[in-house]
Amino acid sequence: LEPLSASQPMPLLQHVVLLTLKPGADAAVVDAAIAGLLALPPVIPEIASYAVLRDAGIPSASPKADVTVLARFKSQADYEVYATHPAHVEVVTKMKPEVASRAAIQVWLEE
């Protein structure tokens, strides 16, 4: 592998989380957690871009997630700051009792 030069685009780390809520999940807790997640970018400057989205409710035969988080970071170190940041950990901890399953992936993207 050759080192990246100033003229080459820098890769971004894309972090994708899929959350499936428990049946009967407390809507108020979930809404507050989503609001808490959406409030993270100003608190954690290492976040390059951020979105929290709810499922559109289109019927599907395959299992579906209810909420997804799409976050981009300029480096693995920036992602690690986010993942361990107290504000992020607090929101995740509050939402965790309402979550039946969580899947996540991190992939490198070219800008």
C-alpha cells in the first residue's frame, strides 16, 4: 500500500447501527434516547456527519430494525472518542433496556 498524498481523498469511517426494539418498548424512553443521540454532534466534535433514522414502516418478510444510526468519522481514533464519550454512553445506557437486538458495522469509505 502506498501512503496517501495530499491530492488523494481521505477515507471516512462509516459506523452503522441497526436497533430492533423490544415488543412494547417504552416510546417515551425511545424518543428521549433518539433526541439524545441527535444532540451528540455538537458535544462530540469528532463526529463528521450523523443521522438517526426510524424505520419507514414498509412491510417486509425479513426481520427489520426499528432505528438506525449512521455516523461518519475522519479516523478510527475519532470513532473511538465517540464510542467511549460519556454523553454517548449515557444515551446508550438509557436506551439499552428497550432494545431487543443491536447490530453494528464499521466500514471505510472514500470521500
